[in-house]
Amino acid sequence: MFSKVRSVITIVQKGLQRTCAAIHLGQMGFHRHFHETINNSILSPEITENQSATISPVRSYNEWDPLEEIIVGRIEGATIPPFNIEVKANTYEKHWEFYKQNSGKPFPKKHVQKATEEIEELCYILEQEGVYVRRPDIIEFGEEYKTPDFVSTGLYAAMPRDIIIVIGDEIIEAPMAWRSRFFEYRAYRSLLKEYFQKGAKWTTAPKPTMDDKLYNQDYPIRCVEDRHRLAAKGEFVTTEYEPCFDAADFMRAGKDIFVQRSQVTNHMGIKWMKQHLGDKYKVHVLSFKDPNPMHIDATFNIIGPGLVICNPDRHCNEIDMFKSAGWKILTAPQPVIADSWPLWMSSKWLSMNVLMLDEKRVLVEKEEIPTQKMFEKLGIECIKVSIRHANSFGGGFHCWTTDVRRRGILQSYL
């Protein structure tokens, strides 16, 4: 836990920098009232089923409506995953020895402690901005488990964006694609059961067996050149043996949902989502010049109606669709994070992995000044938070969170 002194400093800074504290306190009061209403609706026999549905605790249509409730991940109990083919295909060669030597062990203790402090402070800041923060259960992921198809240890419950997506009033649990993440859902079950009891729709996508046939066991990947060559041919480590997807490969913009075929999301998984959502939403498959596609939000991050940040190193092949619709395309500034900083599961482009609190407020890494300047030119206030140690585990603000409820309605933006 970060120190009390640090907390006091943060409070003073917030008091000096912001003049809208009363509004935020009012929002927090609304959250308390909302949750009291939800709880009373469960207990009161006068509340009908239809009325309960109208006050579902889960509702979010896009990435930028005013944020009311959010799940923030935990790094406690995290374990370095086994170095199998799907992990190798999604990590950089300079880190392979780290996995080989440490699979099944905890991540470096000091790094975990620093990341834990950063995320605790992130939660505090979110609460000061009027957001109701929820957390998954703490689980030790180092215990080995065995299914009829494989043996593995776990990973973590740090990135709720990977495993949970809210579309409308439905919370969808992703099947995942890494064997080390097979049982990750257990950390979120307490929350999901609570949301379900209070009126939310709760869907779990078909769980893959993660049989050897789901992975191309001979996937040839030795360097970044191999990655580019294979990605250009549409070849990935996951096959089409059974549906699989990570929720973080989907990006929401009202009636339009955007997704990429990646190392962890296959076409069968995308087809399942399309068929599940039906005609109410249109699922668009995007592709990028990306040598290692895994999770769309550090490549293509929608931050407002008709407003998207694009990674300059990963050109979107369907970008003309957005230009034709009048969208404003922003080019993400180059990240400032040092090459020497350990990023065991991601690239430096976590700099664009921001979280919108609403159309005019955004959470941004404190050190990423070029990204801050981009937002300031748009008239968007930057709430600067440091999560550098947390970045090392594979996520920025968007990855470390998943929004449960945003105040808005379903619209079309394309």
C-alpha cells in the first residue's frame, strides 16, 4: 500500500488542480445511491423483473461515455507462465530466457510490490474522480493444475480487460487462449455472481479444451522478421480447431464492435461473438501491419465519438472506412519509455493504452509527456498517474481495467 504521506500529497495536488470537486462528490453520492437502489431491488418484492432490468448494474456501450464503475486488476499471486508455444509467439525474444529460467515461479518480488503500490494509487485516484472501483479476488496462481488435455500453472488476475467485456447490459466472459489463463475466471466469479444477482446478463463463451490442436506446434518464430512474414500471410499460433478469444481484441463504439484476428483470437471466436450479439451490433474485423497482434488497444484505441488513436507502426488496412465516415485519425506519439525497462509481455506502445473517464478526461502515464500534449491539444484534461512497474506485466490503464458501467445510450458512430 502506498504511504499515507503520498496520499496526503495527492489530495493536496487534486485540491489545487481541480475546481470541480463538488461535481465529483455528487457523482460519488450518485454511485452510493445507485448501489443502494440495486440492493433494495433484490430484496423488495415490489420490484418487477422488467424494472430490475432497467437498473442493471452493468451497462456500457463504448470507451468514452462518463465512467461510473470499473474493475481494476490485481498483481498479487501472479506467476510466470510456462514457456510454451503460445507464450513464445506473444513475447519478444530478449525475454525468452527469463521465461525459460523462471516458469512457474513468482515474478520479481520488488517489481510486484512497486506495481501493487501503483495500482492501489490508481484505484484511489479513480475514486477521487467519482468512479466506483471493484477488485477481483486474490488467488495464488502458482499451483499446478491438470486437465484431460494439458498441465500448467496460472498467470494472474491483473488484466480484467483481457477476460471480461461489457456490451450493453451484458457482461461476457472470454474463453482465453493461453493455457496459463484457463482458470483465471475464478478470480472474477464473486463479482460476476453479484452483478448477475442484481440483474445483469452474464454470458460465458464456450471454454476451449486447449488441446494441442488449438496451437500450431511447429509455429516458426525466431525473430521479428518471422513475425512480420507470418502475420502478413495471416498465419498465427492459434488454429481454427475451436473458438478462442481474449476480450481485449474487441473495441466498442456503440452499435459497431471492432476486432482483430490475433495470436489469441481466432476466426471461430469472432464468429461466436457475431452470432451471439445478433443484428443489434455489427462486428467489423480489422487487420493491421502488426508482427505480433495480441489485443487491439495498443494498436487502435477509440477515445471518443469519431475519434481514434492509431499506432504509426501498425497501419490499419481498413482505415479508409473510418476516414469515409468522417472520423478524426490521431497518430500516437512515440513512447518515451526506456529500452532497458522490462516489458515481459508487451511493447512500449502501452503509451497509447489510455483510459477515458469521459470525453474530456483521460488517464495517462505520468512520464508520457508527448501523449499528454496530444490530448491537451484536443482540449482533454490529462489525469497523470505513474504505472511503469505495472506496465511490465503487460498492460496500461485500459488493460488493467474493464468498465462495468458508463452513463450513455446505444448509438451508431460509423
